[in-house]
Amino acid sequence: MAYQRPIVRVQKLHEYTGHKAPIFGLTHDHQGNFFSASGDGLIVHWDSQSLSDGKAIFQANIPFYSVQIIHSHLLACGASDGVIYFYDLAQKKLIKSIQAHTKSIFQILPINKEFFITIGGDGKLNLWNHEHLEIINSFLISTESLRTVVYEPNFQWIILGGSDSKIRVLEFKNLNIRLIKEWSAHNPSVFSIVFTFHAPFLVSAGRDASIRIWNYHENFRLIQEIPAHIQTINHLCISPNGKYLLSGSMDKLLKLWDIEKDFKLIKVIDKNRNDSHSASINHILWLEYNDSIISCGDDKKIIQWAIEINPQEKE
């Protein structure tokens, strides 16, 4: 029987404007607040429930590429010069800044209640202590940029993707790491990797505009390759229920994929039909509290989407 796509309804809820340069990073809490990091050097707080104007938290004289809530009231912001800024959301003030990398910080990732990770354009992975906000170990992984990182707690794996085309699987134990596998995954760069929830899949995407699915129960065997976009895929995210994958690309498109049906394409969100982004889409959030999507890009806009997927209705 031929695959029948579920009916997907997309509604543009709001367009947030105010940044003066491309927006590269987003993070959110569980109360409807989210934060953006931009090339204009601003970190901005937005409320997705009131749809109000954003409030600038602080500004640096250099672009920000990453932002992450690392625990309930602490925001970490990674700049293009390798400095990381820590902002206390409860006290509403900047409490610390550290020269963490020699080049851009591309991602900040909490891995448990004790530690978080930063990766950057200098090819380094830094391991941090939450309590003291100090680097407790630093590892030179590559001579090229590290662009994306995920953590798998059951196996204690840190998995990295970088500008040298490779995905690397590191075992993290006793505050140290051990390389257990690496392979060329995308040519020339890996920009985003995510784990699926209900199947043993690592999903990757990169500059070659393809999505690849790897089975980590079978030594990361490649099980599927999708020519997903026509330009670089900058970001992937998984829906809160684990059933769908969303990709955002330099080709200005958001695409929705059905994980349970062999990653079949079920929706394209674009400028003409949905009044979407007019330039590269750089980052996506899928908010669990109201099942809405937040996207941002080079057009200096943040867009919030309501998405309704009904598997019982078919096209």
C-alpha cells in the first residue's frame, strides 16, 4: 500500500522582530519563555505566551552564536571570540565571563546536574562544573570546528559532529573521554545531530543537504539516506512525542518528517504558502508545553508556529 501522509495544519502565530543581524541560537524554559542569540551581540528574552516585544538582557560588542539554559536560573551565552557569558535570570545580572575557546562557541550542552559541555571553532570540547562555572577538563578533538554535540546518558556517550565531515562517539567516564568510533558522515561538514526517542537511531545533517540515519545498536550502521534539502541543513529537532523530525535549512525551508514511517516527508513550510522565513533558517525549537515551534534565521526574524498533525486524516 502506498504511503498516505497525515493531514498537517500549520498556523503562523507570531513574528518576533527587533534583532539587527542574523539570529543563530535559541533556548527555552518550561514556562513559555525563550531566549535568542544574534550576530548583533544581543541576548534577548521573549515570552511566547503574551507575544510581547522582546527584552534585551545584555549586549556584547561581538556576535553570539549559542545560548543555553544550563539550570533553572542560569543562562550561558557563547560568543564568536570564544568568550562565554553567564547570566543569572533570578538576579537579572551578568555574573561571570570567561575566555573558554580561542574561536566561536557553537554549542553549550548540559549533560547532567553536575557538568555541561562547550564546543567551538578551535576543535576543543570543554567540560565544565555547574557549581563553580569552571573548566575542569579540556580536550582537543579536531583541527577543525566542532559544530554539534549530543549526550546519551545510558551509554554515557558524547557524540560530536564537525567541519571535518566526521561524527565521533566518545565514552565519558570519570571526567575523561575515550574515542570509541569515528567516521565520515557528511561532506564537508556535520551541522546537527539528534537522537530519536523510540528507536535506536542517531540522525545527522550537514552542508551536503542530506539527512542520514544511523543505527547505534548496530555499531552506527547507516540505514537510510535522504536528499532532504537543496542547501545546507543547519538544524534538526525532534517533536516532544518523539514521532516527528523537523529540519531547517539554508534553502529557507522547514520540513517535517514522519519518524515512524521511515522518515517520510509530510510537510514543507515555506515563504510563499506560509509566510515563513526569507533567508537561511538557523535554529529550531519544538516547545513541549504548548506543542508550538519556534524558528529563527538570517532574516533577523523569529517565528512561532502552531502545528497540528492528525494521523487519522490522510491526504
